[in-house]
Amino acid sequence: MLAEWLDASLEGRAPERGEGHLPGGRFRIAGPGLLELTPTSPSADAPALVLSAGVHGNETAPIELLGECLARLESGGLTLGSPVLVILGNLTAIRAGTRFVETNLNRLFRRGLDAEGEEADRARALMGAVDAFFARHPGRRRLHYDLHTAIRDSQYPRFAVEPHAEAVTPADQWSWLAGADIQAVLHQEGHSWTFSHYSKHYHGAAAFTLELGRVRPFGENDLAPLAPMARLLEALLEDRPPAARPPEAMAFFRVAHELFRRAEAFRLCFADDTPNFTEFAPGTRLAEDAEAGPFTVGDTPLRVVFPNARVEIGARAALLVTAAPPPAGAP
């Protein structure tokens, strides 16, 4: 049934059943692209877990990864131990194989959003689903892993973005991410209004945007490098301790500057296929903008992450980052 829900969601049809039993609990289809899993007898320490994928519709590997986890749960290879909300984000874009339909959904997760359009409506629906899910599980620690793939290669193919918020990320998260073979962590220094930021900012959840390789069409993904991440997700589904490694196994970075596109006449001064985390030396011109002028690296080298010169005017065209120490208190 869980596999049928996934197929029906991707194909835009209603599944045959809206609820039923699974090993260790029950499932309920809470809305389009929304699947809630409720264990029969969760422990007091079991987290309330949100797993989302497809916020960008052409990022298919995380959807396939979640599909494999759900298949193992349905077949009895796993036993549900934690309450879970599984989300397929931008359903229309997933079906079309495009990043988005009208605008980037992953910039719209903000209460009081007054924008109109398909992505704005979907953002409001997803925020409401997360609010309701966490409200149904008061007192539990909250986790949200928003699974993505990047549009370009990377010096660190698997990396986590820690959104900015007052809530402090629990120390065990760093060991879990290292154990899942995440290679780098990027700390954001300001509000970004992404989906993971929403859960951390408004609900105090431990939340990350997890970049798991590069964008590929359905059927062309190599999930073998994501096997450690699959094991982390399965451990959380079952409410058992995940594999852990020292956080120092990962490289840590912080955002030093956000580069925005301010004018129609805008370009990045490096090749379109430049990998994420490429370093640029002081004095290197990185961007030219008819309104904001040029941007040149200052006295400290900067690495570029998520560069995209074709974003909408007013949108972020790149993050510029520097090395940072592991978080204080990390085990």
C-alpha cells in the first residue's frame, strides 16, 4: 500500500485506500503527497519525524530513497517505532520533471505568506501539515530531514545545510550525519525561509536540508552512495540508535556572504559547471550586476555553493562560504 501511495502521488491519481495497518502501526494519507505513519506503541523517546523530498521536482534520488525505505517497512523488513510524516513537496513539478512550475517553492516557507500561485498554495499546505503533525505529538523531540540533490557537481557530493534559528542543534545530530556519510556541513547565518528552516525556526526542530548528490531523472540515480543515509532513515523509522561517527569526519563551513541578483543584466564570472565548494582567491571577481555592481573576493578566500545566474531578479544567486570549526559541544 505504501508503494502504491507513492506511485499514485507521482502519477496524480487517488490511491485505493486512505488508511490501513503496517508492521508496528498504521498509515493514513493526510492529503496529496502527505503520508502519516503512527506506531502502535512508541517509546517516550521516539522522535516526531518529518521526511520530505521533491520540494524541487527534478530532484529524484531522495524520492527513490524514501520509496525503498517505505517498501522495507511495508514488507516487514522494518517495524515502525516513531511517528513520521512523509512529504512529497512540489507534486506538479515532480510529475513534469522540472525544478518548479512558477517559482522556487523552497523560498516560500514563511508564516503570513501572501504570495499567490501554485507553489505559494503548496507552501501553505505543507506548512499546515507540519504544524498539525507536530501538534499531534507534543512533548516529543522534533526532527525534519528535507532531502535534495544539487543541480551541479560538488567537492562534497553529500552535504548538510543547517538553517539559521535560535534553536540549538542537538549534539548527537552531528554524529548521526557523519555516520550517514555526510561529508560537509554548511551553517547559515540568516533566515532563508526554506522548508527545513521552517521546522527549526517555528517548531524548534533539529532540521537540515540534506544534499545527496546531483540531479538525475528517475531511473538514472545510483543509490549505492546513499546506503548509509538509508540506514539512518531506517533507524529513525524504527526508533533505534543510528550509526555514529566523530563529527570531525565532516568539513564545516559557514556562510560569509549571500550574493543576490539585482538586475536583468547579471552574470557570474566563472563557468556554469563550477562545482559546489570551489574556492576562489582574494581579488577574484565573482559576479557583475548592472544595479549592484561587481562582487570581488576580499582578503579571505571564499568558496561558492549553489551558484545559479538564472534565478529570478531579487533571488539569491550564490552562497559564499568559509571554513568553520565543528560546533561546540559536538561529541
